[in-house]
Amino acid sequence: MAGRVLIVDDEPDQTELVQIALEGTGIECIRIHQPDTAFDAVKQHNPDVVILDIMMPGTNGLDLCRAIRKDRDTYRIPVMFLTVWEDDPEVLHGLNQGADSYLAKPFKPPVLVSHVREMIQLGQSIERLNPVSSMPSHEAIKRELLHRLLHDNSFAVCGMQISSFHPFRKEYGRTDAERMIRWLAETIQSVIEEKSLENPFAGHIGGEHFVAIVPGEEVRDFAEALSQSFDQGSSRFYRQLDRQRGYILSKSKEGARRNFPLPALSMGIVHCEPGAFRNISEIFHLIDQLCAQASLSEGEQIFSDRRGTTSPCFPEDPEVVEDNND
């Protein structure tokens, strides 16, 4: 597997060791020993992977990682730390700032090569669209969300989940399930276009889970329009008998036949204000909580995060407000 790696370390001996290990496998290496020039080098060379030392004079590895994730031209490039601080809190902080992996010094060349190859594959996966929905996938969503979080601007994240999707797939089969997924992806994009939202982003996390990043002041209007579109359009996927009785008869996990509600769109809205979240994991966790609560409600439901917007973390049981579409 070929690729181009940019190595940033103020110690030339360290970058030489990395170069020897990688170029022996056909991977091109660019060595940077002046951390203050590293970011410009990343933009100039557009590498497949950036390897950073953490402790460097002037601009350290954490600052560089943050700059890479913040810039629109570089935020998707995989970043890996090569550091002596294997179990240090700084490594965890670096991962929260957007690094994808780390390897402790001193390293074994085969282990380094394996890590770099994984990073090259990760970069390729970020560019690939989900094969069912033709939308950006989970890794691309993570990159986009972190990129926006680092800019300290206000925005909203709308998580979307098709409830009762698994019984539907079990009863109707994979082909009809994928038809529903494709239709929902197209509907999300249509609503975004109809609303003329500023700088929107939509992606497919996987399965029945989607996400959209939209302006905070317009997220509720977007969510309500999408909920209405799902309610009006999803009936095309059901058999006439199921539409008439309002449920699907399918097998439960225990193997018994039981009634399941027709699929509905459950949504969780998180308003992201500057300083409200330390990393994207907190946002994803909160979205999961909100969507889970919304899925327990009848019909299409929208649950919104109503926490204080300046708190650096969120409580285990977030305060939510249920918005019915009646």
C-alpha cells in the first residue's frame, strides 16, 4: 500500500527512524523538524497521514493537531501521535482534540508500519460514501463535527433514528429495508434544500441512524418538516394490511410473533454553543440518549437538549423537552 506521510518531530534522529521503517514498504515520507512550519507543510503536501510528536518547542503536537482539524483543507487527514507519553493524560487530551491513534516510543518498525497502514485506510474510508444511502459515513461525520466544534461557533446537531426498523427489516427483508434507508437519505437532502439552510451537513452513521448539522435557529423547523415528510411518505413501504391495522406482525428476539408499531422517525436535537462540549463523544452520547427517549414515545417525536449552554459537561440524565408534531 503506497501513501505519503508527513512526520513532525524536532529531533531529526526520530524522523529518520520513522522514514527508514516506512520507506522500506513503499510509503513516501516528508520530514519536518521545525514545528512552526509544520502546518504550512501539511497544506502544501496534502499527506495521507500526519505523524506528530507531542512535546516540541514552539508549536507542540496538540496545537498542530487542533490546527489540522480546524482548517477546512486539512481536517479530514488522519493524525497519529508518536510519543513517549503512552499513558499520560496529554495523550487522551490529544485524542479528544482529533488525533486518530498514537504509538509509544521506542517503537517496533513492524508495529509502526501497521499503524500507518491503518491510518491510510482510515483516510480512504472517510472519503467513501455509505453504499446504501450515498451519504457521508460515520468517520466523515466525526471529522465534520469536530471541525465545527473547534471553531467555537453555534450550531445544532439533529440525530435521526428509524424506530421499529429492525422488526420491519425482519418482516419485509433487506431489499425493502434498504429502499427505506435510501428514501430517507433523499428526503433529508430534499428538506435541507427546501429550507435553504446555511452551511448544512448530513450523514449516515449506519443502519437506521442519521445525523444533520444545521444552524441552531433553524433546527426545529428542519426537524418538524422532516418528521412530516417521513409521516406522509413512509406508508409506501408497508403492505396494505399493515397500513390498515397500524402495526407489523413480526418475531421478537425471543422468537414469538408479536405486534410492532410501524416505523417512525425519532429525533434528538443538541444545541452546540461555544464551550458547551469538550469533545464530540459527549455530543454523540447525548444524541443517543435523546433518540432513545424519543423512540419510546408514540409516533414521530423530537426531543431537544435544554441544558445550560456554557457547561463544560452534561449530566448523566439530560433535561429534555418533548416536541410533539400534533
